[in-house]
Amino acid sequence: MKASYKGFEAKKSGGFLELPVAGAYVAEIQAVRPVEGKDGQRDRIECFMEITEGEYKDRFHEVYEDQKERFGDNAKYKGIFRLSCPFEDDEDWIRRTFEGNLWCVQQSNPGYEWDWDEKKLKGKKVGINIRNRLYTYNGKNRSTVEIARFETVDDVRNGKCKPAKDRDQREKGGSDDSTDGSEFTDVSKDVEVPWG
């Protein structure tokens, strides 16, 4: 064999840093970005979250930094919760979803009340409920995790949160190639961080 290089040392590969597993966590809204809806879509508020307590504390930032080392400019922040803003004539359940998420923020931050100024969400504590998302990419079935909804901080700390139902977006006929949640090829819903 002709291939060789100086400084070779056999050692275990570090692998990817894993995202948090499905469950409820105490978190903080670290940045907020309003996104205007186009072609009849609703406006939304992108909340960049970070876990602040427990085993996965700071994990979204750690995964992002790990991605930056591996993929450079292709790194995507995974801890984003997208809050859709209802239209005036939307069905009640759409409004209830929006109002319920903001109620969790209010309950977790005494004295705070939603006043349609999304910038004031920055720095607020809130619980997040993470679910598994199953999808097909390039003909293969994969999995990752995503934030399904907000919870109150008290409910998270007291173990009162119901698990969020998995979101299954797999296509029929996709081959099974599930991952442990550290799959980064699916970037269709990820965006660059507003602070990076």
C-alpha cells in the first residue's frame, strides 16, 4: 500500500453529538425572528430555543457548534420552534393552538403578557415538548426530533407533560435507514441562526 501519512494514531471516532430525545424540557427563547407569510401562508414567529436544565442543557448550541466544525457554512440550528400566527378568519383550533403556546410563555414568566411584539419573547423561559419526526430523504426513511409545542415550566418540572405524538412524514416505499436523531441532511426547515 502506497498511501500513508505522518502522525497516524488509531483512535475511536467521536461520532455525531446527539440531539435531545423526545420529551419535555425547560428552555429559554434565545432569539426571535418574524417571518412574513407568502402566497397565502400565515406569518410565523421563529423562536430559537435552548434547553436550560437537565441532561441536555445547552445541547442545541453544542450540536450547532459540532455541525459548524464538520459542515462549515452548511450548519443548521436545530432548536427552532415555529409559531404560526392565525388569520382573522381562521378556525378556532388554529387560534387555540397559538393562544395555548403563548399562555405557556405567560404562565412561565410572571408579569409577562403577550402584546403582539414578538421581540419581547427573547429571554423568556418556557417548557418545550420535543417529538420524533419521521421522514423520507433521497428514498430512505430517516428520523430526527423537533419541537412540537410549548409547555409551562412548572408542568415540565413536575412531570405533568403528555408526550407529543410523533410526526410521520415518510413516503410509501422508502427504505428503512432510521438514525438516532443526529441526521443533518434534511435542511428544508432549518435556517441560519440570527446571532451567527
